[in-house]
Amino acid sequence: MDELITNYRREDCYNDERIAELMVHYREILRLLGEDPEREGLIKTPERVAKAMSFITKGYSQDPIAILQSAMFKEEYQQMVLVKDIELFSVCEHHMLPFIGKAHVAYIPNGYITGLSKIARVVECFARRLQVQERLTVQIRDSIQQALNPVGVAVVIEASHTCMQMRGVEKQRSLTTTSAFTGIFLSDPRTRDEFMQLIK
């Protein structure tokens, strides 16, 4: 059989020194929890968790303004641009447990637009950090406002938090919604209402 030729290959790159240091701590956490880090099922767990956490928090090394401006185009379009149902996952900074949901992001251009995928990348950039949902919502809004200087920005995030589902109050069906607006989305109720209707 001929060797399969591929035009694309994804590779995960890790800082080996950081991974090794994280592994030491995760091995100790396992021990403190009452486990045997040397038993067969756990031998590679510290490395796996170190790599997983490094991947989940990769947003610290990304620049959201640079992401948006890397595909910024002059365009006279003056109506709402909406990217809805952007899937996201993040990690609650209070318990380091995941929260999972979706973001709806809109802006009204003021001479410049950005590539649609860049909106989703900015959501991911901020979500891939230790977060609270309220801050995440505002950071997405502010970065778009700063990078593009649009007439207005609107962001709504809906998410379920495992820190509420797995511990403490243990409410399985709870959903948290946060919103943040700038410009015309604040000053003109009709524009804000149009956005809210579209994301329904």
C-alpha cells in the first residue's frame, strides 16, 4: 500500500520544562488525595493533566487585538455583523472546574470589518484562561471595540458551570447568562432589541 500523503498535520507544541514542573505538582496532588501515583493507571496521569491544562489555558499566550487586526479590511458595510452560537469552554478560576456554553457576538462596523473566524478566535483566546463568565464577556467586548473601533459591540454568553453542578449547591439545570454592550447597542434600544431577537 502506498504511503498516505497529507497536506496538513496538526501538532501540539508544549514547553517541556513547564510540563515537567507541572508533572511534579500533579503527582503530589495525587498522593495528597490518597492515591498511589505509581500504580499502573496513574503513572502517566501527571503528564496528561499537565498537557491538558496547558492546552486548556493556552489563551494566556495569545493576543486578541492582534488576532482581530490580522484580518482587518476596509469596508463600508454599516449594518450589524453577528456571529452566534460560538461554542466555548473555560475554567472557573474559583474551583478550576469547567464551564461550557456559547457566545453571541455582534458589532456594527465603522469603516472596518474583520474576518468572521477572528471573532470566534477572540472568544477562544479569552475563554482559554482561568475565568469568571462576567469578565470573559467584558473582555471579548472590549477587545473588539479597541481593535475595530466599531459603532457598537454586543456580547451575550450563556453557560452552565460544573462548579454549581458537581459541588456546593449541586443544581444540574442552572444556566448563567451575561451581557455587555458598547456604543449604539447601549444608546439605541431598537438596535439592542434587534440583536436580542436575532440570537433567539
